[in-house]
Amino acid sequence: MNLGRMCSRLFARPPGLLLLLLLLTALAPAVAFADQPFSFDTTPGKLPKTVVPRHYTIRLEPDLEKFITRGSMTVDVDVRQPVAEIVLNALDLEVTRASVIEDRETALAISPDPEKQLVTLKLPAPIGPGHYRVALEFTGHLTEHAQGLFYVRYAAPSGKKIMLATQMEPADARRMFPCWDEPAFRATYDLTVVVPQKHLAVSNMPVESETNLPNGLKEVKFMRTPPMASYLVVLVSGELEELKGEADGVKIRVITTEGKREQARYALEVTEKVLPYYDRYFGIRYPLPKLDQIAIPGGFDGAMENWGGITYNESMLLFDPQTSSLQTKRDIFVTVSHEMAHQWFGNLVTMAWWDNLWLNEGFASWMENKATDHFNPDWEMWLTAGLEKSGVMSEDARKTTHPVQSPVDNESEADDSFDNITYIKGQAFLQMLENFLGEKQFQKGIHRYLAAHEYSNTTTADLWDALEKSSGKSVAAMSAGWTEQSGLPVVMVKSDCTGGRQVVTLTQERFTVCDPDAQPLSWTIPVAWFDTARPASARYVVLQNTPLTINLPDCADAIKLNAGDFGYYHVSYEPAWYQKVKITGLPPADQLNLLSDTWAMVEAGRASSTNYLALAEALQAAKTYAVWSHVLSVLELIDSLEQNQPGRANFQQYARRLLQPQWQRLGWSPRPAEPVGDALLRGRILGTLGQFADPAVVAEARARFDQFLARPETLPADLRPSVLNIVGRYSDKKTYEELHELARTAKGTEERQMDYRALAGALDPALAQTTLDLSLTDETVPQEASDLVAQVASDGEQTELAWRFTQQHIKELLAKVDSFDRDDYVPSILGSCSDAARADELKKFAASVSEDSVAKADETAEDILFKAALKQRELPSIDRWVAASAQTPDAARR
Ligand code: BES
Ligand code: ZN
């Protein structure tokens, strides 16, 4: 398939067809289906709704020698209609005994269905509606995979250790105990566990009692939880340390493994700030008596909002002022704010089913920025969110996109819903909505929603209803197009001047990249605009699928749309507009927005990349981190397209020249009290200059690395990732060995990941092979070992080598990957590839490995074809631009 040609059809579309499409769009109903308010009985899911659990009493005895868990439990259930069987979830569990108790105990026949992850308990005779107690005994299996109850091995100062942790979402509580493992089945939990006496055991609620047992064991009983979804149950148990605090009467702990308590200070400080902030923002106090933030040294990547006991990979929670960078500090604030937002949005009020996952994740992703920005106004949080938004808009323009709300039929589809569309499109839409409704109205609506549905479940319709009531605006009608349709619009701006007056006409169409047959759609777009002569005063118009006009008094004026970059749509201006508007005169958010729109037009084949480069050159003196970050990402993308192309060296030289003044301004040494943006930008530009082989930067990075080996404190934490990456990229055997030694002896997860990443970036094929071989060994955490292969392909530019290696060793590699990431593993190896021939290879190989990875492979294959087309279309003009600019002195070009 020749995608280059396919893409070009996009702008060669005949006007007649366009008119017809517009007409069809106008006639078609705005959305295919409308979401209904929550009702338990119509909520999707596999489990029958005839028997509903109300309360679980669970006792678990994990055995860390046999790697099994013996369990017993009773569940108080409501039988709502006569039934002859009780169906619930169980996976990799042997249910050994089951009975139902009313006045007397009746044994149940147990019939497991592993395929459907269900167990059916058959009654000798049907029972009528009423309250019953189901009693079960079962045995579960402990593995190292973060699914259900799992164990983590790690090294502590006093020796090798093992601890227990859980990861349930979306559907793995059923591996720890039999349960109604769908989010609408809320119940209360009394959990009791038997663990070694030297362990600290943590669950959702505080400990009610601890009793010592023989053999160095103890029984820990936790207090009863509020009614909640099974995916929020947590248990962590190990030789742990705690750092204690308090906020708004809630007991807070940050829990770490041995020797890391000091690194918990920052997370404690963040929690103590954010909890009262949320109490106030939501207008509902945090409902549990305690909140634990738990650092797990491996086993899973990420963070999980279990109610009252949030788990984090320790790299996302622990901060060491000596070695952790500002970026890490920011990430911790963001992650903690995200998971804490879920305590209300997700835990107190839970989406009914996984098709509404965006209610959880979109909202928490939005709130993480709101909270982080509130406490750290100089961190450019919303600008950084703007960068992420521009990335997801690019995904959303492709054929492989899907609506924010899509049907979810089974557990594997629930897993797949945790993607950028759910998280980032979700958050970007909320950002647009908040700005349109007004901050206070929006907050009131959120309070109303939480208060109306606390300890219950919801759908998107319930959120719109609350926001509609608080704002008086038709939120549901406006929002449906954004959450129930795929894709996004582009607003076209046309200006006419007659008799000295300017009429600006706005129209919309669906914005696509390489998807000429996309269904035409339209949206209700709240368009904020301002006159570029007066950036302070933004106004809203609501654009539907009919043209809308704005009158301006003067023909010299120009309006900019998407003021403040709050909107989720692109804008296309006429060439004359660029003559009137100077990007340097716009506020940073609008600069970023213009860069993002311009690059999107390049991706869609509606503009040339030289339009983008012209803007980047104009912004050479800009000081905003996020603005630069966009430019650097585009330059890095172009550089990756230039791989193995004749123009690469010249392009790199051009890019280095573009970055030079900024690098001169920032220099190697952090200045006291400098803006946070400068500190972030220094590391970022340094990394890019290193990638572009700047000789002075590479030499200095090497010198600083040598110094660092002798005296680690000489290298500022913010420069460390970039310096290591540069040294790793150009390393010889000796340097590689030095990095390897650092990696092997790293004390924490953040450090270890950084060191391995640096050595995986080595360009030397022999060293790349050494890294690939390393990925099969046990020297590092399994998930991180398996990640090395994709890093060799992208950072090390050894696609061929890494791809062949993956094909040869796929079984061993997949065995190391967390189940959640498994379907993305094969596609991730070719994530940075732009060689069209690989697209089919990828699809074939992925299909031969597992059905589950086909969807992700299709997405990546499309992206490879897109990049191949972009390369073919854009490199010639980029190379000409670069050549012309080499002949022009810098001063003349600006
Ligand atoms: N609820 C998720 C954790 C999760 C993710 C469970 C995927 C199951 C599947 C949690 O709130 C989350 O989004 N964690 C993120 C980090 C966060 C700061 C965006 C993660 O784990 O990557
Ligand atoms: Zn989340």
C-alpha cells in the first residue's frame, strides 16, 4: 500500500464531494447513541444481577514458601429473584468448598469456568428472594506478576527480602478471592490476614486488632471498609518503614521498604497539602480515617488508587534530594495528585462499567494538573498538559482512533481502555468544558455530582446532568459529540475585507491524518477568540456545523482562535494571517497552540514543515519550557526520519544552530533561584544537543561523567539523565562497562532505570547486542529487562538488530512483561520506526504471537506508514530549507 498517495487524496478531494459531505453531516444526527443515567440493572457486565453481594468477610493466609494463599470467606448477599445458581468471578483459584446459609447450611456444587473467569455455585433447589450468606474456601496462587495478590523480591540493607502487594484494577481481585468483580457490585469488606510478625500489613482501613500466632505469624484484622468496588481492595505486607503525618484529621503515612523512610518526606508533604485542597475543592471531606501512600520496589510500573492505601512503584513516590531531578519532583506531585483525586472521583463515586472509564481517568488526569498547578504555579503544568494534548490529538486524527466512550465487552477490552484517548482526550475535554462553563460553575457541578452519587456508581450522563444543573448550560448536548464520536474538528478561518471592514468566517470539518475515507462528523465547539492586538480579552462563540461570522472594525486586525489553548480542536488560518500575526507577541499558551496547530497541519499534509520551522526560528529567544519542548520534539522526530538519509548531518547542524542561543543563555550550571522552566529546559536542550552530536556538548558531558564517577555530588540531579544518555549514546566498551556497573549497583528504582536507559542508548552495534543479551538475564527487574529491547531500537537506533532479537526470543521476553503491558510489547519495539516495509512484518508477527496484540500492532503499523509518508513528503523541503539557512547569517534570518 502506498500511503504517500493515499494521504495526498486528502487535500485533492473535489469540492463537489466536500459539499455533499457537509450536507450529509448537517443531516446526520450528531451522535450515534446517548448515554443513560446509571441504573444497576442495565449496567453492562457478565455477572447476573440476581444475586448481589453486600458484605465480604475474608480471611487469607499467604504462604511465602509454597507461594499459595489459603482463604476462607463469607459473603452476605441479597437474592433479588428466585435463583438456582450463584455466579461470581474466580481466576486461578481453586474453590474447594461452598455453601449457602440461611436458616441452615446447604452445600453448593462448584463448577468453575476458567475461560470466562467465572465460578458457578449450583443450589440443590431454587431459593427465593431474601438475605443469605455464602461461605467459601479456596486456594490461590502467588506469582511475581502484578495481578491480584503478588510478591516482590528486592534487596534491602539487611539482606534479600520478599513482600506482598496487590494490583486489582481492572479485573484481578478475582485472583485473590472469589468475588463479584465488576465495578457496580459495591460491598463492604472485613479483611483479616495472617502474615509474619515482623511484617507491617496495610489495607484500605486501619488495623482493628493484631494477635500473635505460633510460628512467628500474626493475624491482622482490618476495620470494615465503606461500600466499594472490588478493584479497590488493597493488601500490602512486608518489612516496611513508615513516615507519619496528618491533614484535616486524616492520618497519613508514607510507607517504604527498609532504609527509605527519608525519601518519603516529599510525598508526605505533597499529601498533606493536597488532601485539604481536595476536601475544599470537592466540598466533601476525605471519607476514610487514614490514607497510606505505599512505595513498592518493583513488580508493577505505575500507581494505583486503592481506597485508603494507594500503591506506587517507588520511583513514582520517593524523592532523594541528592539524586532526584526536578522532573521527578514534578512527576511525584502529579502522580500523588492523580491518585488522590480518585479517592473521590473513582472510589467514592465509581463509573458503572469500564466503557465509562474516562470518568475516572480523564477526570483524575485533569485534576492532577489543577492541584499541581495550584501549589506550583511556576511549573507550567497546563502548558505541559497542552503538549500532551497535542500528542493525543495527533492519535485521535488517525484511522485507528476510537471514541472516549466505547463499548467494553470483556476483561481484555477493559485493559485496553487505559489509553491516551481515555486519559488525555478525557482531560482535555474537561479543560475545555471548565473554561467554557466557568471555574466556579464547574466546581459546583462537580460537588453536586459527587454529593448526589456518593457510595454509588455513575455514567457520563450523570456528570452532564450535575454540570447542567449548576451552570444552566446544555452540557449534555454539547458534550456528546466529544465523548461519543471519534476524532476531532479543525476550524477553518477565512477573512474578507470590504469597505475597510473585515468579516471573518468560521467553519468546521473533521480533522484527519492519513484517513481519507473517515466518516464526516461535526461538533459543538466552544471557540474562544481574541483580537491579537488585544490578547487579554477572549470571547466565546459556539460553532455548530453552519458557518459563523465575526465582524472586525479593521482589515489590519487578525483574530486568534483557541485563546489560551483550552480547546480540543485545531485551527487552520489562511497564509495572509501569518503575515499579520507575530508569534512572539502571543502569550506562551497561544504560542504553543499555534505550534501545535501548525505541526498538525504538516502531519495532515495541509502545510509544509518549513512553515513550522519558520515559527520555531521566530521563537528562538522564547523562554517557555513547554514551547521549547514542542520544538525539540518536532526536531527530534525530524531527526529520526533523517536516520540513514543523506540530509541528516546537515539537519543536525541546522538544529544545533537553532538551539545554540538558548543553550548559551542557560549554560551548564543551574543559577540560584532561577525559574523552574529554565531548570527543566536546561536538561531537555542538553539532551537534544547530545542527540544531535554537538561536539562541545558531548565532550563536556564526558568530562562531567568522569568527574561524577569520582564524586557523584558534582553532577546536579537535573542534568544527570541527559549527561548519562549522551555518554551512553557515544560510549565505547569502557564507558559502557562503567554505566553497567552504575546500573548494577544503583540503590533505587529511579536511578537504576536511568542507568540502564543510558546504556541501552549506545549506538555501537556490538554494545547494543550486549544490552539485548542483558535483557534475557535476571540481573534486573523482569519488566525493566524486557524494556531494554525497545530502548535499543529507539534510543540506540538499532531497529533491525532489536527486531530480529525480539523475534528470536519472544517467549522469554514476554515472560518478563507485566500482563497489562503484554499486548503492547511487540508493537513497542517498532514504535520509533518509519520504514514502511516493517508495518506488515509487525502485523504478521504480532498476530502470530497473540490475538491480543493485534489492535496495538495495527495502531503502530499505521503510525509507521504515516511516518514513512511524512518522510517522503517532507524531507526534501526540509533539506532545502536547511541548505538555504546554512547560507544565511543568523541575524539576517531573524
Ligand atoms: N487507575 C490507574 C492505575 C491503572 C492503570 C490500573 C492501568 C489498571 C490499568 C491509576 O490511577 C493511573 O492512572 N496510574 C498511572 C499513573 C498516573 C499518574 C497517570 C499509571 O499507572 O501509569
Ligand atoms: Zn488514574
